[in-house]
Amino acid sequence: MTKKTEKMDIFKYAAQNALRFPFRGNITVEDLFKLRLEDLDIIYKNLGCAYYRIVGDDCESLIETDKINSEEAQRLKVSMDIVKEIFNDKKDACDKAQKQLEKRQKMQKIMDIMAQKEDDTLMSKSLEELQKELDILSAE
């Protein structure tokens, strides 16, 4: 199963099973997209605690086990996967926006320095050279 297929399957599961997430009551998958990263993290932690109480583990493992033996455990695991997926997407978008902001700021700084250098070049010209440039510009 590819990552894209896996992603679609968890969202399909959420729709088919009307998954709700504990946050100020119960919210839908659609509501998760409106939350801040910190809120998603809180939901993920709460789901994780509930999941590990059911399966009897103290912490999450990357090695798959057969401990998902109940429907509730599966619902919690899928819910965790959905929150994690949305968190990662939102985090990637925030990182991309931050990089774009930094790029725009650097470009602006370069343009400001270029303008300053142009000003310095004009300032270093003699009065006669400046008058000639002004006459050329006026004639155009």
C-alpha cells in the first residue's frame, strides 16, 4: 500500500465510521484542519494515552504488533494517524510560508542595498556630471 493510498484509506475510514476527535467536545476531521499545531498535538497526545491504555503498552513502537484487537483500539489508532497527517501537512505549510517570508525579506534587503549603492554613485558624481544626466533625462 502506497503512502497516498494509506492516507486515503484513513480518511475513508474516518468518513465511514463517523470518527470524532476529543477537543472542546467532539469535532470532525474537517474541524481538525482549522486548529493550530499546538491543539493538534494536544489531541494526538490524548488519543495516544487512550490507545495505550487499551492495548496495554506504555509507549508507541515502530514495530507492528497484533495488539490492535479491538474496534476501539483501531478507531483510536486511525484517529491518531489522521491527526498526525494533518499536523504534518500544516507544519509543512507553515515551514514553506516561513521560508517564503525569509526569501522576500532577503530580496527586499538586497534591493535596499542596491538603491543605497545607486545613491552613493550619484552622490560621488560632480555637479557637471549630474547636470548632464538631468539634461538627458529631461530630453527623453
